[in-house]
Amino acid sequence: MPEPTYIVLIKQVPDMDEVEFDYEEGRVDRSSAPLEPNPFDLNALEEAVKYKEELGGEVLAISMGPKQAESTLKDAIARGADEGILLHGREFAGSDTWATSLALAHAIETAGSCDIIFAGEKTVDGDTGQVGPEVAEYLDIPHVAFVSDVTKRGEKEIQVESETWGATYLKSMNLPGLITVTKDVNEPRLPSFKDKQRARKAEITTWGIDDISIDPDNLGVTGSPTRVANMEVPPPEERESLILREDPGNSVNQLLEKLDLGREN
Amino acid sequence: MSDVMVFAENNGNKIHPVSYELLGKGKELADKLGGELTAALLSGTSLPAGELIERGADRVYRGTAERLAEPIESSYREVLVQVIEEANPEVILIGATNFGRSLAPRVAMALDTSLTADCTGLDIDEEKNFVQIRPAFSGNILAHIKSRTSPQLATVRYRVFPEAGIEEGKEGEVIDVELSLGGEDTKQVEVLEERRGKKVNLEDAEVVVAAGRGLKKEEDFELIEDLASFFDGKVGASRPLVDDGWIGRAHQVGYSGRRVKPRIYIACGISGQSQHLAGMKDSDMIIAINSDPSAPIFDYADYGLVGDLYEVVPELTRQLKGE
Ligand SMILES: Cc1cc2nc3c(=O)[nH]c(=O)nc-3n(C[C@H](O)[C@H](O)[C@H](O)COP(=O)(O)OP(=O)(O)OC[C@H]3O[C@@H](n4cnc5c(N)ncnc54)[C@H](O)[C@@H]3O)c2cc1C
Ligand SMILES: Nc1ncnc2c1ncn2[C@@H]1O[C@H](COP(=O)(O)O)[C@@H](O)[C@H]1O
């Protein structure tokens, strides 16, 4: 039996606490913020590494993005991935979720056989959560989304808790399959200094369109079924607040007078 | 090819209310496109189609299959694709619930067509393009999206649009669809157990009282519960308290938790980081209790009480109860 392969889909995103939004121009200044791995994807990676620790195998991190995304893949290696593959080239730029999923699915097929694919619940910039299930559909494998716990790691089957229909469902899925994870699934480990040193020297494989045999007509702005017609940056909706700073008894009293809360009930 | 179809999400007993909101908006879009409004009612056991019609649907495509009794996306994907191919709508609206957001991408990829996630605005422009407005960048921007393929799919956020009203006695057509659910792949996922006990529907609460890091011990949730119970409301929490295991994850409010829009949101000892705000800033009324007068939450609150939550919360509960 060949060793199992786990693939993690990981995107590099701007740090949302630092990124600046230009309210007047309606623009996001991506250069204003440091780049980091999408926070949800670190949970996906952690889950893959846990699988490997239990059952052996290899963790492969795949990212599609600009050259700088190499650092996100190195970060993934420091956190336990064995290899990093970057899909890169101008043809990929401007892809929507459909085109992104198509490219990632081609890369997964190129990488060879794979047992489980791990993706994040969503990215903090694209914010759609579509890429995981779209990849699964293209590869014709099952998926479970919004996984908040992995309860059994098997070679042929995975058991997970998934949040859906307003409840928690314990599900089993035959492998190969894909899961998308929420932040609740685990606490991603922090890489040690030694791991970071090792990862810094790691080679990242770069693949272009020819390596994954994908038709460029299906990629980028031209290949994407959706396009952004325009963008608005609405200023944060602050509220006119009445601030009460007296002793608790008085503040509460004033609040209730304003609100008439008591009487509604 | 100018009809609008609404996917009527249900758990076998009850149609999710987001479906009624979609019917309201869907009707408006269908009128602008010069088409009809249809609904896909797919379920494990047969559900009445009447309310969908009374709320605006001209036609309901109804189908049942045993396997639809469970939330398994690949089963639903198979039958929804079948219904879409039969009804041939131009626009398909799906609630942006966890289920909808997991099902829609499978359908879009299966049909090789466009999908826009989590829309908060929908319109038809002068050239009859379907314009989909959605937040991105963690809710900091609004993108206007257009599609160049057909049909065009969108998932739509719950509690953004009002529910379509009921027009009693309105007539419509119910088409019973013979579903063929044979694909082996629909058997790849199996539900072993439904953990109903954990269910907390924060999204539907009229009042949410939430605690953050200002709470010092797990036991102190009692203060929060006391206040919430006065309103018959629900208890929420910021992420750190959930991470510490003080309260179940179903109570987490925010970007990676639940998005709530209650009549009253009371934030106790919560600083108001953007990821928390993303889950509650659209509440009708926000009351913040925090000991730090410079806490960002006060900028987003209608009423701010500067003080120690251990004094303010019990005092509020006491005065509300008229003690
Ligand atoms: C990708 C990502 C997703 C996230 N998703 C979420 C999410 O869904 N939900 C979420 O909540 N967070 C989320 N976070 C975390 C978020 O960034 C903040 O860390 C978190 O919201 C802070 O919680 P807090 O306000 O309870 O704690 P703090 O920021 O520590 O604030 C505690 C507040 O309590 C006040 N306080 C202290 N003692 C008292 C007292 N006795 N009386 C009154 N006030 C007191 C303090 O003045 C302070 O303002 C996410 C972060 C990331 C990176
Ligand atoms: N460019 C990308 N490269 C690698 N993985 C991605 C990329 N975009 C999205 N993903 C994966 O798909 C998930 C959902 O992304 P999204 O649909 O953009 O919200 C992410 O959490 C990642 O796991």
C-alpha cells in the first residue's frame, strides 16, 4: 500500500487587522498590510498534520497566487507540511472561485493520488467558502463542510462533526474526500525556531499552466463566470451612542428610562 | 429563460425562513426580468407547497426521496440539478445558510456556471443583468458582481430581506417531479447521529446577551444568563471564551461564529474587535457594558455603560425585574 497523501489548500491573504480601505476611492490597499496564511487554512493544515501523525503519510500544501505566496508555503512546511506547490503565472490572475477551483483541482490531479483534501471554511479576503466544495465537485469526490471536529481518522473513512441545518451532525465520509474546517476544529500549533530554520531552506515547487495541463481560456478574468463590476468601501457604520458613566444604579436607571425596556415585557 | 428559482431549504419538517425572504426578493427580480417565480421544494418526506405559492411562487417543483431526509450535499446536488434542468431558470437563489453555502458550489460546478456567495443585495440593471452585491474582505467592502454564464446562482444571507407576505388563496401550480437519486456518490457520506442537544439557534433570537474576556470565571456566566432570561433571550460569547471551553461553540458571535441580528444585543466585557463586530453590528439596538471608556465597542453601540460588568449587569437585571 502506498503511503496516504493529504493535500491542504492554503491561500496567502493580507492581515485583516492591518489592511487599509480607501473609503473615498473605494479601494483596498493590499500593499498596506503584511501577508499571512489564511487563518482558517492553518486549521486545515493542523488537521492534515494530525492525520499524518496518526496514520503516517505525506502532507502536501498547494497554493495558487503570486510569487510571494512561497512564504506561506514555507510557513506550512514549518508547521508540518512535507512539501509545498505554488500555482503561479499571469494566466491565473483574476480568477474567480470557479476558475480557482478548476486550477486547484488540476493541480491535485497532477500531484497524483490523494486521500483527503483539507480546506478552510473561507478566506478572509475572498470570503466565499466556495472553493473547497467546488474542487470536490470537479474531482467527483464527496465533501463535508463546516467541520468543527474530527472524531475518527481512518484509512478508508473519516468521521467528523459538521455544523449544518442548525444542529451538529456526526458524519462519516468515504475517502478520498474533502473537508472544509472551521476555527473550532483545533488549535494550530506554533512552529518552533528549528522548524522555521528548516522551512526557510525548503524548495517550493512552482507549477504553471503547462505543468497542470489546463486550458488558459478557463482561467483568469476571461475564464471566470463572474466578474466584479465595481467595488464599494462603505465607511464603518458607527452609531451615535449615548455614553453613561455614572455609578451603576444611576446609569442603569437612565438607560431604562430611555428605553422603556421593562415595560415591553 | 427569465424565471427565478428559489431553493426552499428545509430539514424535513420545516421550511427555513430564509426561503420566504428569497421569495420576496425573487418576485421582484422575476418581474424585472419578465419571468416567473418558481421554487424547488425537495425533501425526505413530502411537504405542503401551499405556503410557497401564497408567498409568491407561480410554480413549485416538488420532489421527495428518502435520502433527502439528511443533510448530504451530494444527494441534494443531484436532484437540484435535475430540477434546474427541467425548469430552466435564469437565476437561482439559495439561502446562505451553512447547508446552502456547501450545496451551491457543488451545483454551480456541476452546471459549469457562476455562483456568488453570501449576497446582501440583488438587483436587475437596465440591460437586464443580474447584479449581485456581496461583502468581501471580512465584511469591509461591498463588491458588485455580474455573471456571464447561465443560469446564474447566488447564495443570499439570512435576515437581510423581509419575508414575502402571505396572499391567502393565491393559486399556483405544483409539479411533482419524479426524482432519480441513483448516483453511487450520494452514498459516500453517511449521517451517524444528529446531536440535537447542542442546538442553539442564536440567529433567531430576539435578544442576545453576550459576554467577553471581561468575564473572569466560567461560573460567572450565571450573571449573563440571568439577564438573558429576563428577556427570554439567548446567551452569546466572544471567541476567547469559546476557545477556553467556557461555553459551547454554537454561542460564539462573530466572523467565525454566528452572525446575529437581534432586536437587542447586549455586549458585556467585549472590546469590539472587527471579527466580533462582523457578527453583531447589524443588530437593531446595541448596548455595551465595558469598564474601559475607550473600548471600540462604544463606537458601535446605541447605549454605552462605562463600568464594571460585575456591578452593572446585576443592577440591570435587578432594575428590569423591578426589584
Ligand atoms: C480569523 C479570525 C476570526 C475570528 N473570529 C472571531 C469571532 O467569530 N468572534 C469573536 O468574538 N472573535 C473572533 N476573533 C477574535 C477577535 O479578533 C478578538 O480577539 C476577540 O473578539 C476579543 O474578545 P473580547 O472582546 O472578549 O476580549 P478582549 O479584546 O480582551 O476584550 C475584553 C474587554 O473586556 C473589558 N473588561 C475587562 N474587565 C471588565 C469588567 N470587569 N467589566 C466590564 N468590562 C471589562 C475590557 O475593557 C476589554 O474591552 C477572530 C480572530 C481571527 C483572526
Ligand atoms: N488561491 C488559493 N490557493 C489555495 N487554496 C485556496 C485558494 N483560494 C481558496 N483556497 C482554499 O479554499 C478555501 C475557501 O476559500 P474561498 O472560497 O476563497 O473563501 C480556503 O480556505 C482555502 O483552503
